[in-house]
Amino acid sequence: MASLVPNGGCVVEVGSLFGRSSWAWAKSVPQDAIVYCIDPWEGNQGVRSLEQAHNIQYGIGQFKEYTKDCPNVRAIQAYSPEGLGHWDIPVDVYYEDAVHTNPILDRNVKFWTSKLSPNGIACGDDYRPRFADVRAAAEWAASRPGHSLFLVDYFWCALPKARQDFDTREVARKLTELGEAARIHNERELKGTKIHISPLVTMPDTFQSKQPQTVAFRIVNNGLEPWPSQPDGALTLTKTLLRNGEVLAEESHSLDRSQLCYDMPIDTPVIIPFGRSLSGDMTLKIALDGDRPEPDYAFSCQVSLKDFPSYTAEEVVRFTSDAPLPVILQTGWALPEQRHVWTNGKRSRMTLLWSTHDAGTWWLNLALKPFVTDTVTTQPLSISVNGTPVLSASLSGPTHISVPFNIARDALLAIDLYHANGLCPADVLPQSEDPRNLAFALTSLSVTQNSPSD
């Protein structure tokens, strides 16, 4: 593809992530051609596994480090296409690898194909069963007059047909050859059933024994043969806690699929812990019921269940994954991360384990950061304490909130956050497959007798 970029040409890559494909484009095109790399370089929970595997951090700093020997790379930190303003540079190659779902994908493809030069080429990644919108976008790009669709594994290219002034025959021949080689390889290597079960986010090794948390898991068949071969009702997922081979607790729930087909994952919430009250170290095992294909595909890891601490007035609770918290995150929360915990859904409830306190007026203090983009610039938030509304606001950036509330002596303190306009990272962040609905990252909480401003 890079061989068709002319001297002084222009490549636009949307969704540059860490910069590996950016580096490849930059080193393959003429050195006076410019490679514009567009990415917001923020958020994106879906890249956490890559960060841990390669000891790197998603951000423009990591991108610049990886491409530091590429003087023809231009990094543009923005959401495409809305954050780019007016674009008047003819594009010779447009490579799409950002958000894989509509409407953002459709807007990107329509915008950038309209900016192509007369010989411009649209191409991208992830033409695969799980991304129906990517397949549709690639087929639309190739349906334009004078274009044909070429596929090499997950790579797609809407290549212009050869003309007298633009000979694409050799590139078409090579793409056809590589595509056939990929097909033969996949038929050999992906033969049979290859089921994989794993968490979508980093799996904590410690859980609070009386505070169930929801972990999103993905179940996928990476083999070409569907499983089971003869479906008989909904698939069932079973989770088990064991110690020294003894089953301590076990629960099952049905999935919304009767068969696992190639590259069509099932994302499902798994609540941990479950069953009777437990504490200590144990093994968590998650598997599908039924005759298992070989080798055994079940997910297994060591976890530790610990009891709660109690809350003391004036104490600042920092929401991290490092230690048990004096807060029960009941519904509408993701797992605590290193510096915060995300709301997940439209309502989040938590109960502060504050068993001894005086009656009267107290202050609830929260540090929050809304999930916003170039197009969604504020997040609405309402807060209730023990069913009584105490706040209604819209936040556009990191904020410290302090609101008064009344409470009876030693009464339970239940806090509800309402946030109807959360965003799915997979819909708005390049390369993200994070399916959660995020509105606010909660960093800290405290209850004080006086307003912090007093």
C-alpha cells in the first residue's frame, strides 16, 4: 500500500494508539510524505491488558517515544472527525483503526473518503465477524465506482482499479496473494474449537468478602468450528470457588447464546464473591457447562476474600484497588482501579460503613471526574442521601463537591448517584472494546461535620 503513496504525499491514520502501525507507515512511504496520526490518547480502558503485557502506558507520550525516529510523523491529539476542524490536504492513503462501531465509524469513513485525492486509497483493520460495522464500512468504501475490496486476514483495502495514470495491478496481485496465504494459514491454525474465557479488565486478586463486585468477562471461540456442534438451549456459565479441591461455593447463569461461533464473543458480568460468606485465599474457576473441547479452556485464578474496615468521620476514603474500603459499592460500579472507581450504568449506589455517629447536619464530600469528549462536553449528575435529593448539577471537568445532609444517630448512610448520559468507551475511543457505560470517575469520599470551605 505504501508504494502507491507519491513523493510529498499524505497518509492519515485514525486510531494510532501506541504508534506501531504509525511507525510502519512512516518507514514505508517516501520520506518526504507526511503521516498524520490522529488519536485522543486519553481514557480507553480496553488497552489495559496491552499496557500490562508490554509495560507501556497509553498516551501521546508513549506514542512519541515509539515514533521518535520518524521525522515524517505528525501527531494530532483529537477525536476524529469532529475535533479536526477544516481539513484541506488531499489524502493519498486513509487508514481506519479507531472506533469500530457506528455512528462514529460511519462519520469517520464518510469524512475521510471525501478528502481522498483522485488516486486516494481507503483501508483499515478488523474486518472480522465481531465488527459488523467495520465490514459494512469496508464494503461501502469498495462499492464506490472504480474500486475493489481486497482482504488480507483482518486488513481491508478499497483499492482503485488500475488506470493509465495510476497502475495498481502489482499491489492488487500482491494483496490477492497475501489474502490467499492468510486464508490457508487460518484454515490450518484455527481448525477445531478454541474457546477462551478472560476478564475484560485487570482481574483484582483481592475482594471484600461482603461486597460483591461485578467483573466483565469475555467468552470467545477462536476456532473455526462452532461449539457445541449441535446446540441444545442456552449456554450456561458456572463460577466456582475452591480451596484445596473442595468446592466452597458455586453458581450458574444462562447466557444469551446457544452456540459459540468463530470470533463472535459473549460479554457477560460475573459477580464475585457469591454464595455463603467466605474469607481467606481460594481459587476462582469460570467455565461453560457441557462437554468441553480439549484442551480445557476454563478460566482460573487465585483470589483472596477479606472483611470490611469501618468508617470514621473526617476520614478520606480513596477509591483504589489496593486495599479493602469502608464502603459497599452495591450497584452501578465498575471495579476500583489504581486511582478511582467508575460509575457503570445510569445509577450507582453505595453504602458507607459508618456505624457510630451523632445525629444532625453533616457534609458529604466527593472528588469526581466526568467522562467527556469533544462532542459530549458535560455530564449531568444528581445525588441523593438516604433517598433525599441533595444535588443536581452538570460537570465538565474534575470537581470537588460538598453538600450538606441530615441524618439520625447511627443511621445507615446510603448514597445514590444518578447519571443518565454515560458513554460507552467502545463507541467513542479508538481501539477500545470496553463495553461499560461510564459517566464519572470517583476519586475520594469523606463525611465531615463542617463544610471544607469553613
